[in-house]
Amino acid sequence: MNLARNEQVVLGGGCFWCLEASFQIILGVEEVIPGYAGGTGSVPSYATIHSDDNGWAETVRVTFDTKNIKFSDILDIFWSIHDPTTLNRQGHDVGPEYRSLILYQNEELTILKYTKVT
């Protein structure tokens, strides 16, 4: 029996729509949800993360089936589609909300402070 074993990772690497589009086409990726992570205070919105200094970053929550794709492959894709060496910037997107971020979740770990886009 080949049961799916889903795990999640939250990735920040610039615009969440660009990350979303990149991961949606990957075999083994079950779901990609844009959102915000790493911040403090109230639940963020697109407007507030771009106007307030609240620590939130644009991210995607990637749910993947470990029977079809390894976590290391997810990271290889992530490193290939963004540049983690540019502080608070990805291409034309500039600001701390575009910083690099990795929050991993499995049975032992829990993602904290993640809010999907509404």
C-alpha cells in the first residue's frame, strides 16, 4: 500500500504569486497557498504588510507528498527560483516583506504565525 505522507513547508522568497506559480506545476506538490509568516501583531493583510513594519513576509505554504518528492527537492527548486543573498529584495520587489524565509513542518514540528491570504 502506497499511502501519501504529506508534509508542509512555508517558503518566503519574494512575491508569493511567483513562488505559487513555480510550485503548482511540480509533481508531488499537493497544494500551494499564498500567505504571510514571520510577523508579529494582528492578522496581516496585503495592504498592511506593505505599509507597516510588522515583520510579516510574503510566503507560500507548500504541501507535498513525500512518496513523490523529497524535501531536499523542494529546497533545490526554491534555491533555483530566488536569490537568498539579496537582503529584503527579489528582483524589482523591495522591502522586508520580500525576504527569504523557510519554516518546515512535520509530525514533530509546527509552523507558527502563518496566515493565508484572504
